Amino acid sequence: MNLQQRTQLTPTAKSTVLGAALVILLALGATAHAADCPRPGTLGTSRVLAVDPAQYPRVGTKSFPQTLPLNDKEIVLTFDDGPAATTSAVLKALRDECVHATFFMVGKGAHEMPAMVKRVAAEGHTIGHHTWSHRYLARIGFAAAKEEIDRGIDAENAALAGVPSRTRTAPFFRFPYFESTPELLNYIQSKHYAVFGADFWASDWEPMTPEVQLKLLIGRLEAIRKGILLLHDPRAQTAAMLPAFLRYLREHGYRVVHIVPAGSSTAAVKTDPIKQGGN
Ligand SMILES: [Zn+2]
């Protein structure tokens, strides 16, 4: 009985030890990888742009007359509608090229996946807001729309409870479907949040293969050459396309700009190492 127990337990114990070792190795690998940024041979974040909602209350030429002050071949990466299971693959692609993005999250998802929200923040990305449940805000009345906005912001902040303050969410908001009203725009402004539209996108809400999406996106990129790019991290086709797209940016002289809230400690913390790195 004892012997049998031992022979039965041994493989279990072995797999537990192996499992623990694997977790440690993965953790060490991830740490080493993150510590390697900025790293030669990667795209790298070229600069950090502090965005003050007072100066830039509404940006993105698809919806507004103004956009961010970007130079030729400078791109701001933004991802909407997460967190989702595919966010992991998106984070890996960004980490592999040492670039930072902004995630406009849906509160309901953030509430359901707080660990993923924490991970996005811990990996240095900016977290913006995209309402609680992604409704058409212009069609539900001001009071309901206001609740959608505020509940979403609260959910994203709640998901980050307990993390250092410099990794809190940003006062950046994007309307679902870019559908706003003058009253809601004023409401966001009164909260001292910046409203983000976009300058171009991959139309990744349409089903298509990663290859077709990459081709479409590169065509648009080459036409516009700079701006705020809208992608969706819950879309598997986008997660699959992203490594090749980032490689294209690197090989064609494009630069990724990371946006952070003006005056935040995030801006100070993130700007210094990048300046020292000389990227
Ligand atoms: Zn959306």
C-alpha cells in the first residue's frame, strides 16, 4: 500500500515540481525580456507624448478637426474593446518590439478580467476608457450615456486597485462607434478627459484574414504616413497580424509614440529612460 502510494505520488510530485520550475522559468524569461527594453533590433517606443486634455480636448481627424502633434512617420497605437483572451497575444507582440500602446477598455470586460487590466498597466501601456458596455451613446439618452461613461471609468480604476498610483488609468476616452453628441462631448470635457477619435484604422471589425488586413492597413499607413491608429485587441485577426505590422513599421522607418497623461508621474518615469536610451 505504501509502495503503491509512493509510486502513484511520485509522478504527481514530479509534475508539480516541473510545473513550478516552468512557472519560475517563464516568470524569469518575462522579466528578462521586459528588462531588455529598449533593445537593439526592435522597433522601440521612439518618444513619450504627454497629452493635456485642456490643450487637446478632442483628437483624431476621422471625427474632429484636430489631432495629436505628430511628425511624419510617427504612429500612436491604440486598441479598443478589451480586455479579452487575445489581449495576451497583442501584449506579447508589443513586448517583442519594445513598444507601448494605449488600450481603450470596456468596463464590463475590465470587471471580468482584472488580472489582464493589471498586466496591461504593469507592462507600461496606457489605459483609457471606452464605456461600461459599449452601447450607442447618442441613442440612449444623456443620463444613461453618462452612467455608461462613468461606470466604465470606475470599473477600469477598480481593476487596478492596489497597484502603484503611477500605473493608474489615463483621462482619455473614446466613444463606442465614434458616436457622440455635443452634450456628451461637453460632459467629457467638464471631467477634464480628452476624447480620442482616430486618424486611420484597419477596419478590423470586418472579418478578413490577417494577411488581407495587413495589406489593407499598410496601404492606409502609406497614404496617411502618421497619426492615431485604431485597432481592436479582442480580434484574433488583429493579434495574428500585429507582429508583421510592427516589423513593417520597423523596416520602413516608422516610429511609435506612446501617449501618457500630462503631468502624471507616468510621464516623468517613462520619459527619462527613453531619453537616456537615445532612441
Ligand atoms: Zn469599440
